[in-house]
Amino acid sequence: MTATTRRGSALHVPQFQGRGSAGIQSLDQGLDVMRILAHGGSIKLKDVAARAGMSASKAHRYLASLTRAGWAVQTDTAYRLGPEAIAMAAACLAGVSVMKQAMPMLEELCRSSGRSAGLAVWGSHGPTIVAIEETADPVSMNIRPGTVAPVLSSASGLVFAAYAPRGLTGTAIATELQERPRRHGFRSEAALNRELEIIRAQGWASIHSGWVAGIDAIAVPVFDHRGRLEAALLTIGRDRFAPGAKADDITLKPAIDILCEAGAQLSEKLGYQLDVHRPRIAEPVRRSTRSVTKT
């Protein structure tokens, strides 16, 4: 799958590589029309024609054929994908799991970043490491598949706090705010909400000497085809700062850039399109009935 990009105000639909001289030109053009519908949502005939580089009458013939076969639907003066296309997409996505797509990427992420790489999903007890790829000189840590991380003092946990529905994470967040303020440093819901806003704005979370002393960790969100948080992709490196200090983002920037690119690629493999979806974000943490230490 190839991501869409914006060129000025127009949506650019990328052309797939590998077309040789042997092929059916009319089928290629029909598939171009379908790609335009896939990336453009509900789109008018004249816009389909312009983006496909064909006359309006020719585009109309393709759209009429696609509509008759159920691959497109006409609504008023616009067209969108039809039930056959949606059924095909669902069948494709049914065979795509975040684990299946992530596993080949972890080794490359580990090699390119020089850091251990892992994947976390939300399990029955919170953020759960489901895969880990260590460097040749592994960081001394007790993190293995099945390890459950805290929410507020782990990079992957903060990603879930920032993007996952509050109904999923709320109980764990409330518990940690109440019971572990010294570990994570958030002494109020307001302080936590400010940090979550920063995470959503920059697209990643980092922790230095958090729940595992002696390491720093970075995590990015992985979204599915609906724009929902599916997992957190993370890398882990040796601690280079004094205990309790905030990780130096300038020092970590190369690793952050590599991880953000890998996270975007993994989301794309799961069907996420930045131009179509907007990440679903968590509701702000609300004050609970239990007392929380204030800043």
C-alpha cells in the first residue's frame, strides 16, 4: 500500500510501479479511477476526470461500469467506493495483524537505530510487550514478551494514555495517579493531561529511567485502518542521563526520527492513511473521587 500525499490543495494519488508494456490499458485506467475513489472519499465526476487525466465523458463511462458492478456508488453528484470494494478491503485487512506486519520490521529497526526494538499492545492488565528484538549488545533489562508495563512511567504506556479510549485505560491511570506519584512524576490530572497533549502534538513519547532504571525508551503510536490505536512501537537504549532527569530529545533525535518513520510505515501496512483518517485520541483525564497529590 502506498501513502497519499498532498501537492498544494490537490490530492496526489501515487502510481504503482511495475507496469510493463504487456497489459490491458483500459483495466489500468479503470484501476486508476478506483484508486482515486479510495483516496478521495466522496468525489465529483470532474475531479475524478482531472486526477485521472481523462475527459469527463470517459471518466463517466468507467464510473458507470464500476457502479453497475458494485465497486462504486453514486450519491447525488459525487462518487465513492461501493460495497464490493469495501468487502475486498475488509477481506484484505482480515489477514493483516499488527504482529504479522511488525515482526519483519523489528530487526531492521533494531539495526538502523542501534537500539532494542519492541511492540506493545493493550492486554488485560495494561501495556503488554508482545515482541522484542535486542541488539548484539543488549541493554540489561528484564523485558520479555508478556511483560506488562505501567501506563504512566513507560513510553508505550504514555502512548496508550494519549491515544487509546479512556474507557480502556482510565482505571489503570487512576490507580497509578493515586498509588505511584513518585514513580511517574505526575502529581495531578492536569500535569498528566499537559504531557499527553505534548505527546499527541509531537507524535511520540519518551521516558528516561522510568519503570526500568538505567534505560531510556521511545514509543510511537501505530494506527489501524479506522484511525484507532492498535499498538505502540518502541525502542530502548542505555541510560545516558542522571537518574530522574528528562531524556535529552536532541540526543535522542536520530532514534526518534527512525522510530517515527517505522511507526508510520507500520500504520500504513495496517491500512491507515493520514490524509483520510485522523487519529482518535483519548479524552482528558478527569478528576476522580479519590484524592491525588497536587502540584
